[in-house]
Amino acid sequence: MSGCCAKSSDSVPACGSEAKLIHSDVKDYYGKKLQKSEDLQTNACTTSAKPKPAFIRKALKDVHPEVTSRYYGCGLVVPESLENCYVLDLGCGSGQDCYMLSQLVGEKGHVTGIDMTEEQLAVARKHIDYHTEKFGFKKPNVDFVQGFMELLGEAGLKDSSYDIIISNCVVNLSPDKAAVLREAYRVLKDGGEMYFSDVYSNQALTKEIREHKVLWGECLGGALWWEDLVRLAQEVGFSPPRLVTASHIAIGNKELGSIVGDYKFVSATYRLFKVPKSCPKERSQVIYSGSITSWEKFLEFDANYTFKEGEAMVVDGDAAAILRSSRFADDFMIRPVEGGAAADVGCCPAKPKEIIVNPFELAKRLEPADIKPATGGCCGTKASGCA
């Protein structure tokens, strides 16, 4: 970790002996205590708000059963337009998401998984040859690195190396979330994206909750207050977070529930983009061309914008800058809105929805009121994508 021993801005110890203890506890929990997803005591890291599309279900079926059995994730981390992209998976564990994505990026793309847990990486590395043959590739397009997501440089990951970073229910396990975001920003290319699912709380957690080993291992004790994520991401340099989906987390374990008390948790997926500072942030009218494979008719970009093929829609300045500077640039026609009126494209533009950033608000809209506790667990390709 970093050289100081002060607490980070997210109220979690960022370095020193406390951080080392957290890392040690997490490695022990996921490397030794948990042998399969059913061993978890809450549903924090297996909660998913959306059903899996057919092409993703197909990709998952080709992942080795041993890899899948050691999977602990809280959402679906499969962004669109993946072909030829270089992807980094933070906290890859046994490698399920890496092997799923390796099929979608194709032979010209590459997926790197990094994890600090030796036992998990051993499972991932064991099946590299199996998946290379299964996918019909001439050589592997995945590799696995041992290291800490707060210290990607020490693991040999260079500046501006990746088009996309994914993470599935692991940022909460870090004792220094700000360092994770800083390192992610550093290794992303300009226009790159961090697309990740994680667990968030409705307010800053108490010391008792944050220091409870089981709650931390179950992805709850280290959960960020969602407002802190919004602040930290922008302090690092990312564009304002785009909320994709969210779902409430139910704690079925009575003992853990009594410690948590009235605190609430959600599993949520956000998109963070590294938008170049020179890119203008102008309210714009955009038209989706339908050119992304598996998303030809419409593209569910986030909770606020679903772009239909050929339909004009006005978007906020941040969203326009993201589309202009990212791998989505060739998939949209983008025109600044002048004088408060949309550009003339021969049709009436659809009005954008209210911007939703609060995951608890979104989860309330998406889910029924009578949420029942679960019994276990934690937390498309394109014709021309990232070259």
C-alpha cells in the first residue's frame, strides 16, 4: 500500500498493518474457508439484477465446471463492443469472467486477470489449455497475474494498457478504494472504461461493521457509501459514474443481520470512463446506428439511456463526451444541441430520462417490495471494436 498510515477518504484504513491484516483475512476467507459459492453466508456477492442474455449464457456454458464452482460475484460485468479489446479483470478469482470474456474479445483481443489469492489463481491457471482448445484458439488469449489491485504497477501493468477494466464484487474487499480507482485510471487508455459491479451501503458504516471479519469477507463490511464512490471517482479523474443496474441485498443470516442493524446494502453496476480533458461536454443529440453485435436493435447503455437503432435522443454533456471519446464513437452520430433545440435530422428526438445515480432509488424501481432472503453467496461482441 502507500507509504502513509492515515485513513483513506472512504473511512477505511488505507495502508500499514491494518491494510495488511485485511488482505490476509480476505486471502484466507476466499482461499481456504470458501471452497464453493454455497459456502457464503449472505447473498451479497451472488446478487444479479438482470437476467443473462443468450450469448452470455452460451459463453458461460463453455467455462470449466471447477472454475464456475469457485465463482463469487455480485453482478453481470459484460460491457458491449468487446471484440479485439484488451481487458483487465480486477480480483479475477478462479477466472470465470476472464474465460467468458476471452470468447467475446476473440483471438485478437486479450484478457488479463489479477488476484492476490494463490489458491484461486491456481484454479484459473490450471484450465488455460482447456479453454484455449474449447474456444478453438491457436494460442491462449488470457493470462493471470498475482498482485494487489491497489498496486497494479508492482504487478507489471503499464500505463494506458487496457481498453476496459472489469471488476465483480471485489473493490469492497480493498482497504484503499481510492488507490484502486487511481490505478484503474492509470492503466486505462484514453476513452477506456471501468465497468464493475460491487456492494454499496446507504450511509457510512460503523467501525463495528467495518472490522467484522465475516462481514468483510461477505462483501458487506468494506462496502462504500454510494455517495463516496461518486466523489472518489471524480476526484481520480473519471467522468461522473453512470449507473447501469441495482438490486437490494437481503441478509438471511440472523447473527450477521443483528450486527448490520438498520444499514441497507445494494449490489450495483456502474460505468466509469476515462474521458480526455480536451473532449467537449456538450448536450447533444445522438443516433445509434445498430452496429454492435448482439445489440443491433437497441443498446441499454445505463439506467438513464436506452438507445434504439435509428432513433434520435438528446443526452447530457457527460454522456455525449463518453460516446465521442470511447470505443462507441463509430456507433453513433453525435450533434451538439444548439440554442436548446435539437439538430434537424428529420424526426422528433426522444427525450432523455431523468438521470439516476442513487442505486437504492434504482433498486426500488426495479424490484418488488417483498424481497426474500437468499440462502447463499457474495458478491456483445462487435464487427470492429478496439484495435
